[in-house]
Amino acid sequence: MAFHLDPRTQRVVRDLTGVRRLVSITTTGRSRHHFWRATDQGRRLIHRSLRMSTGIRARSTWLALHDIESSSEFDWGEFLERVRSRLEAL
């Protein structure tokens, strides 16, 4: 569990306070412009809820390959290289 309920105060207490970095790697079927226009609610929801469990100082990174249906193998390879270099930099 990422949190527990304090029996004395009946409040939620974070349990993942040792986490310093959140990394999300995903693919999407829509274009980057579509997510920008829609304010990318899924990304916000995931990162905010995880940050509530880890603490405010946890930094987050989101790596996404957009419009995967029309992406070429070159795009996939480029994305994998970007993911590899970002993870190695951590």
C-alpha cells in the first residue's frame, strides 16, 4: 500500500516517502497536439496521485511515444534511445 489510515487521527499517512523519482513510460494512439489541447488529464491524474503517496519532493518524468499507429520503426528506435538515455542519466 502507498498509504495507511492513522488510527489516532483518522487521516491518510504517506508510506512511500523514500521515493525520490517517478518515471512513466507510455505509448498513445493520439497525437501530441491532441493531448496538449486536452490538457493531458491522464498524466496529471497519475502523477498527482502518486505524488500524494510519495511526498512533494518526488520529481517526475513522463516519456511518451505519441501516435503509435502511424509511427515507423525509426520512431520506435528513436523513442527507445531517448528512454534509455533518460534512465541512464538518473
